[in-house]
Amino acid sequence: MLLDALSPQRRRVVLAAALLVLLLIIATVVTSVVRSRSISAGPPQSQPGPVLVVPGYGGTASSVQPLVAALRSAGRMAVSVEPIGDGTGDLRAQARHLAVTAERVRRDTNAASVDVVGFSAGGVVARLWVREDGGTDVARRVFTIGSPHHGTSQAALGAGLAGGCPEACQQLSPDSDLLRRLNAGDETPDPALWVTLRTTVDRVVTPVDSAALDGALNLVVQEVCPTSTATHGDLVSDPVVLATLDSVLGVDPPRAPNNVAC
């Protein structure tokens, strides 16, 4: 062996160096595993924090008031996120605004995390926040309602009209640059728990399956209330949606609601 050809002193030096390298490798692996486990653990699911409710395209804080009222009636602190401008501008700017709002609410309440409810385009804003603006570390659960995660043909029609349509409308067209980047890879990154809900008679988000996400609990209004005729605009006050707030934003694993008064 090579070591046999070395003097005892040099043999000890070589063995000590090899041992040091081995210890450094072990330390690096252990640190990586600990960091990975820490990241994957995420915000504690047993400690629900405030809920941020994000309105849709062209909406205002008052447009999601039924959701906020239902959350507050259930004992949750809920905040409507007032959009920038008229709510039709760059969705990335809206996501950065959500990040600022989330940090302010967490600081004011000393909360470890927040839950986010996004209606329509607000769900896309929530995803952008999680993926690009620091939401990964503070989002406990994300619930999107009738959100065009993979675009809507209605936005494509608007973008194709003479003069086009506002920036958020263009970004919500299928295969827009923003949606291609957002949907590349994991659509529902850990550690947040993800839930979507859609209605089969949506005429704003078309096709309606655009509102589903890989890796999420994907719910359908008509699977809970088969005779429901809830349209896109009805979703903020629909009984299935309001019941789902409780069944997916608590401490138990998210599930479809039961005993809904259809």
C-alpha cells in the first residue's frame, strides 16, 4: 500500500489530513440536512395567523368583503389587501405590495405566519408573492378561488382587441411570459399547503380547469352542491366558498366542506 511506503511521521500526517477532510464532509452534509429540514418545516400549522384576502382583476378591498366578514365571524383576523391603482396593473407589482402588507400585518400582530385567500387574479398575485417575493417563509396556507392560474381565453380576447388591454389582462392570457415562468416547475411549492376552488359554470376563467394547480387540493363547487349555478362573480359570497374557508384554513389538514346549505 502507498501508506506503507511512507515514514511513520508522514503516515500520521496523511491520516490526520484524511480524517480532517472526512469530518468537513460530514459537517457539510449535516448542515445541509438540518437546513433542508428547517425550510421544509415551514410556519407551524398549529398556529394560524392573520388572513390576507386579495381581490381580483379590477377589484377593490370592498369587493371581497363577504370573505373578510365570514373569516372575522369565525374568529380570524382578516385583512383586505387594497390593490395598487385600479387593480389592472402589473401583477408582479401587486405581489410586491402583498409582500409589504404581509410583513406589516405580521409585525403588528407578532404572528409567525399568514394565510392568504386570493380571489380570481388575486390567487395569481398570491402565487407570485410566494414564489418571488418572500412568501415562502411566511405563507402557512394559500387558498385560491376561481383563479386563472394557467390563463383565461377571455384575457386573450381582450389582448387581441384594437388597443389591447391593461397589463394584468395581458399577463393573464394563456402562455404569457409571466404565467410560463410562474408555472415552470413546482406549481405549489412547500412548505405552504395549497387549496383551489372553482365553479364549472365560470365564464370568466375559461377553461375552468385553469383554476386548478398540480399538488393542491383542488375543489369544485358542484362536487359539494351539484345543483349550484354559481358564476365567477358569485364565488366571493357562495355558501360553498364560505364553508371552505373554515375547512381549509384551520389546523386540520385541508378538506372539502360538509353540511353546506346548498
